[in-house]
Amino acid sequence: MVIEERPRTDVDLAVLLDAAFGELVARYGPEGRSQVGDGARFLVAAVDGQAVGCGAVQHLDDLTGELKRMYVVPGHRGRGIARSLLGALEDLARDQGYRRLRLATGTRQPEAIALYETCAYTRVEPYGKYVHDPLSRCYEKALPVR
């Protein structure tokens, strides 16, 4: 598996993001879509040259990055790709100077909740647009300085 940064205009990334949006809409309806900021940096995981997962880090505040668009195609789930991708995104956030990483997922994504909780993310009060969303679950992880 190779994990590399790709521009937002990357064709493989666009396919993964469309699939991620489709899954969110299927689980939550059209409101399931949230925006990714223009300055977000995307990583793509590829297996045998095929893009199979993605994720992004965007600016939340001077010390905090926000994890966005974590996604692995269904046929490649359960192989540790998401866990590896999450680690690479944490490294990217740390390299950008962030001291913590936050994220929002939802109650209809138990596999995502399990991943984050087993990777030392702790539940925090909802933030931003998630404050009044009863389906949101927000998490945070401190990123140790290297």
C-alpha cells in the first residue's frame, strides 16, 4: 500500500470523494454532506496502483486540524487501510504544526466510531455546525510533538 498526498483535482480522489458522499447521503440524507475547506490537504491510499481510500486535514484553528473525508472503498475494508491512512493523516497534521486533531462522525457509522476510539480519540462536546446535530459524534486526539 502507498499513501500519498494528492491535489483536490486528482481524478482518483474525485472518485473516492463521490463514493464517500454517496455513502453519507445514503446514511443521513442530503444533510449528511459537510464542506471541506479550500486549504484542506488530501491523502490517498492505493493498493496495486488502485486508489482505495482517502482522507483530509483542514485548518480548524491555530493548534487544531480537522479530519475530513476518511473513506475506504467497501471491498478493501477490514484490511487495516483506514488505520494506516489515519496514522498518515495524523503525521500530516503534526507536520502542519497542529497539536490536536478533531473530527465529527455520526451515530450511523459504528465502524468509524470503533476505529477512532481504538486509535485513542476521545469523545468531546460537539463543535461548530455539529453542536445541534443529534446524530453527530465528535472526537479529538492530542498529537504528541516529535
